[in-house]
Amino acid sequence: MGDAYPTIRAAAIQAASVFLDREASTEKACALIREAGAGGARLVGLPEGFVPAHPIWFHFHPGTGRQATQLSVELFKNAVEIPGPEIDELCRAAADAGVYAVVGVCEKRPHTLGTLFNTQVFVGPDGAYLGKHQKLMPTVGERLVHMGGHGDTLGAFETEFGPASALICGENSNPLAIFALTAEHPRVHVMSWPNHFPTVGPVLRERVRIDSQAFAQMSKAYVVSACGTVDEPTIERLELSADDAAAIRDPKFCGGSLIVAPDSQVIAGPLGAEEAILYADLDLEAAIRMKLRHDFAGHYNRPDVFQLRVNGRAPQIFEVETGAPDERQLSVPGLEQQRLDDGLAPRLLGEGEGAERPPS
């Protein structure tokens, strides 16, 4: 009889945030997750920074100018805390829909007035919070508002149909990040993309296609790429010049969601600039056929020649010595509670095949 590898339906959600409105963006994300579940999806990807927005104003305004500063303050005020009520709402939506969902959010450290992360949140069909990934290196203007994440949030998450993974925008072309995830043997990979790229380089949809097909070729996983798009309320809030407003309305500059098979072929999409949900049925057995040729984390590599070490610990900026001199211990105020709140435990990736992982 042997093992069975199911066919699952995946969905890439392409939509515009309710710009810089955390509660309304969360409500919209939940409605879209439920709609995708009703369409038969078992795994759903949403765009980068969907709750409450991606900071595309840095494409158009000076980073320390009035408009950019004002919008950046609104981004912080509407950012998501983990745990928090928005995460609870996303978990409820995933449970209602019976899906695994990867949702892009702008995350802030709880109970602080500083430090944001560009984050993907993972939630499951039982309503559980499964973890998160913080973008390791913010790209261009993002660096003015986002801190880079650490290795403690890099890794696959478990599903009923095997490991799944996710990365954000440009890090989907980072060779080391790609291999770190490939070594965890994901069967599906979700890419979260923003709603707009700078107009001085390749358009968003072109980069999405190239990176999605390349990731599929290297990992032999299905790739679900979810892009944002731009609506008129967003354009109005950005206070753009006439030329910039015309550029951002050009449909070739946004959208482009697609789904790619392990053989690097596009099997759904790409979408235009419209809001839509893109579906594809993923035959997981297809990865076996492709890995017979190339298993870059297995037989088609040389561990005696190539090795990758990933630091799965987050560095600490502040430690306090407590206790008597002869029994002094190091403590980090609020750290343990913070880690519990984040649902994180220290872990090292790549500690060997089958190494036990702490529960999420």
C-alpha cells in the first residue's frame, strides 16, 4: 500500500490593506481567509505587511520629511502585538475556514513605544497560533521603520500534510535563507510580497515570477506567492505628486500573485492588479518525482564540502546581574514573559535530522 501524499488546495490572496487601519485590515484579512476556506483552500497566503500596511511611502517621500514621518508614526500606532487581539481574530478566522494561514503584519514589541518588525504570522485550522517569522533584513526604505529579525524565527512550521515554510519579499532570493528552509524539507512555501516596488527597477510582478520559480527549482516545493495591490484610499493618504500618482495607478507596477509547482512551472496566475483569490490544487507527490533528480538537502549535495550553520538564538541587549556575589545569576527583566507571549523557545536549526523541536 505504501505512504499516501494528498492533493491539497492552496490560495494566494491578493488584496489591498485598509491603509494604516489595524482593526479594519484585520477584519478584511479574516473575511478573505474565510472566503478562501469556503473555496476549498487548506493553506492560504496573504501579502506582506497586510495588517495594517506596507511602508511604500518611502518610494515617494524623503524618509525624514513631514509626510513619511507622519505615516510612519501611524504605522507604529496601528502595528500588531503578538500575542494580541488581532492574532486572536486571525486564529478564529483560520479555525472557521479550516485552513493554515500565513498573514503579513507589521509587528511591534508589546508594551513599548519603539521597534517594529516585518512579520509573517502562522495560524492553524484548529485556531492555534503556530509561530511567526520576522524578516531578517529589511529592504531599502523599510530599514527606516523595521528592525531585522533573528534566527529564532527562521524555520518551517508543521502542518497535517508536512512542513511548510515562508519568507518575505526580497529574502526569497537570499541563497542562504533558501537553503536553510530547504534543509527543513518544506512541501509548500509561502512568499508574502508588498503592493508596490520602486519605479526605478524591475516591476513587482517580474521579481515575483523569477523568485517563485527559482525557489521551486531549488527546494522542489510548491510556491504560493501572495502580492498586495493598491486602492484609491491608499493613494489619497500618500499625498503623491501627479507623476507619482500616475505611476502607482499603472497596473503593471503592482499585483502579480501566482502559484508555482515543484518543476518550476506556473500553475495558477499571474493575476493582474485586481483584488482576487488565486487557487491551485497541489499534488504533493509531484515533489517526489522532482527530488529523484535533485534533492539539494539530501542526495544531490555534498555535506563533506558544503555546510550551513544557522544561529537560532536571539541576542539580548540588556542583562542584569542579581543575587549574592557567590550565587549571582543573569536575568533579563521581562524576557521570559516576552518569549512566552511570543510563543517562542530558543532553538538551533540544523542540529541533525530528526532533532526534537520545542512546541510552538
